[in-house]
Amino acid sequence: MKKSKLTPNASKVLAQPIIMTVMMLFAVFTTQAQPESKPRRWHFEINLRYQQEICQHTWSKGRTPYYDFVDNQLVFKGISEYEDTYNKSIFDKFEYGGNTVMFYELYDLNKCMSIGAGLGLTRSFTQEMWQLPLYGTLRYRPWSTQPYTYLYTDLGWTLTNAESPSGDGISGPMFNLGIGKSFSIGKKTRLDLKLGYHLQQYKYEWHYDVTDDVEEMRCNMKEALHNLELSVGLAF
């Protein structure tokens, strides 16, 4: 996966979650519950999500050629197996994350549960990569008080425009889990605020030719990106 060394100004990175937090607090203290005139089964929702990566786990396994110097010449000695893992966290001062626009189509099964599907578009602010998550979603409302609180989960698959070193596409499963609060701001409009955990995994294989005497080498790579997500949206 190609990764650029873009390191945005810290104030610009922090400005987005601060602005979204202020918007959430403003909604909590100023919005009054307004019951809808007629319950509706179908809902469309659009969310703007900010995600900050907390830690990253990378695992690789493959075969690599082994060389040694003989009479001042580099000589091929054979093939060796390897397996490596490494972890990075927010405490290592690495900067990953991004902004996502997410679209949901939801259907109320009953007063407590909704299901739906959606898609999103993510732009990383530290990598030259676009992501297109496709997912199913489940909402559960254990309390009936207004404004109501709900639990949510998303499960799906993320496509990207990134490529492995051998030119293969990169994609992988995604998972969201969190809690949300919904405020009525009109007869048919609601303001949604969410706080949750986002997991994005990538798994891909890349291969390359070393010399004419060596067979094609292959490497399996896995990445797991753990994020904290904060989002604000409108439901219609």
C-alpha cells in the first residue's frame, strides 16, 4: 500500500473534532424534543464522521531470497520463510485517520429496532487514498424516552483506490459499534449524534521477481486499523 508522509498541521487536525464536539453540545442544550405527527417506517440519513486512529496492527508472512558475499560477490543462497508483526499506537506520534460522508437507508422493524444499508466515501488526511465502504446496519433503541438513545453497529466491506506493490487492489472488511442520540428538530427531521469504535482491516497479497534464477516471491499482508469515531448527521 502506498503511504505518503503527509503530516498536517496539528491545529488543523484537531480543529475538526473540536468543531463537531461544540456542535454536539449545542444540540444537547438547545434542542427540544418534538414528536413526529405520524410514525414513518423508512428513513434516509446522512452523516459526517471524523475518525482518529488509535492503533494499527500489521502482520506479514512470505518467502524472501537470501544472499551472502562470496569472494566479494553477492551470491544467492536460497529461500527463507519469514513472518513479522508490528504495532503502532497514537502514543507513537503517528497520524492516521480521516473524514467520511456516510449515507444510510433505514427501515423501522418496530419501535425498538431498525435495519438498513448504506455506503460512504472516506478521504484520509495522511494517506493518498480514497475509501468506499459498503455496509449493512442495525439500530437498537432500548429506551423510549425523548430524545432517544440507541446502540448501532455497521458491518461491511471497504474498497479503495490503493494498490499493492505488485499492482493488485486493496480492500477489506469494516466494522462499527457505538452509541447515538437522536433529537427531533422538526416534524420529519432529526439530528443524530454518534460516538463509537471503527475497525478497518485490509488483507492483500503481492508478488515480485528477484532474478532469473529465483522463482516469484509472494507475501501476504494484513492490516488492522482501530479508530475512535465521532459523527453528526441528519435523518429524514
